[in-house]
Amino acid sequence: MLSMILGEIANFAAYAFAPAIIVTPLGALSIIISAVLSHYVLNEKLNSFGWLGCALCIVGSANIVLHAPVEKEIESIKEVVNLMLQPTFLSYSAFVLMFTFVLITQIYPIHGTTQLLVPIGICSLIGSLSVMSVKTLGLALKMTFEGNNQMKELETWVMIGFVIFCVLTQMNYLNKALDTFNTAIVTPIYYVCFTTLTLTASSIMFKDYLGQGYAEVLSQMIGFVVIVSGVFILNVTKDIPQETLNRKRWIVTRQDSREFENVQEEYRDSLKKGSHNNL
């Protein structure tokens, strides 16, 4: 429990010092660390696909970090609030809140226990706004510690209340999803949806991509896709023992080809015999 609390505090602090477009995708590294520690400490052995998934996550994370945008300097929380009040971000926020309300009140009571995307959608939509609020609050605390007190501003306390609301809603429906569906499926789908929506919200609010070229933006997208692939492989194949994989024949040999041809010949002969008997 203590390590989880410390990890969340560190994650909270990261948003104050780096763009969300970097911090959020790098959350996949926690999955890697958990898998590796389980391999050596809990004796929950990773198979070869598990190690491949870890390697893909590391490669994708490195690619994102190497092509990450430079964050703009923020001097007060009012600047961040002004970014939130942009028409584009207000439109996004209004869409998220209305769609989430419909999901919670109309769709979840009917399909919440049978359709995984319903609770995951609620968590991811609210999560994208919670990250923006956490980043705003983190910047306010950072400036306060540097001597520019932001705790006297009303906007700071509004952000604190909104963060609490978002986090509680997010945790509630994520726990419901984990209680109802297979964790190996929930984890990668939630990671993809949450990260995609968070990057969308960050791009709309901070417009980090405006200072980058097409190559940098494309490299970040490729890095994200590589991470998603790694997370998916790691979670979907984690319960397959290595011995089972060793028994699988993944390469078609000449003997396999000859056996397949023999089966085809036997099948054709049986068809010919059947046609003669009918005559």
C-alpha cells in the first residue's frame, strides 16, 4: 500500500514537470516493472511473449521521450485556466461530461455488466479530464513551492474539488470493470482508451504539437502504437506457460508440407470414391 501511495505521488509530481503527452504513455512502464518483479519475486514466470511485450513497451517509451515536445512555461494558474476556457477545450469537456452522463444513467444500468467498453469508456472519458486537472493542480503546487503562492487563488481549490470528483468516479467504474471482466482484457483496453483520450485532451488544451514537425508527431504516434502492442501481448499471453509455447510448432517444415499434401490426396480420393459409388 505504501509503495502504491508513493507511486501515485510521484506520478502526480511528474505532470508538474513534463507534458502529459510524455507522462501518460509512460504509465506502461509500471506494467513492465510489475511483470518483471512478479517474475523474480513471486515466481510468476514470464514467457517469451511476455519478454517481447516488455521490450516493445521500452522501445515505444524511448521513442516518445526522444521526440517529445518542449513544454511551455506557465507563470500562474490563471494561465492554465485560460487554456481550459478556450472554445475547443470547452467543447471537448462539454462532450465528455454529457456523454459520460448518458453512459452512467442510461447505458451502464443495462449493458454495464455485459459490454466492457461501457465502464472503460466512463473511466477513460473522465480520466482525460482528471489528468488535465491534476496537471493544473501540479503546476499550482510547483509554483507555490517556488515562492509564487497559488493556494490563495480560487481556481486552485476548484481544481482540487474537480480532481477528487474525477478520481473517485474513475476508480469506482474501473473497479467494477475489474470485478466483472478478465483483468488480462481490461488492462490493455483501458490503457489504450485512457491514453488516447488523455493525449487528445492534452493536444486540444496545450497544443504541444504546434511547435513540432510532422516527423516528431509521427514518431510519437508510432511509439504509442508500439507501446499498445507491447501491453496487449504482455497481458493476453501472460497466463500461457513457457512449456506450452515450447511444444508449439510455429514454423512449417517440409515434413508438415508433405503431411498436408497427403491429407489433401486422401480427401480427393475419398471424393472420387464417393462419386463412383453414386454412379
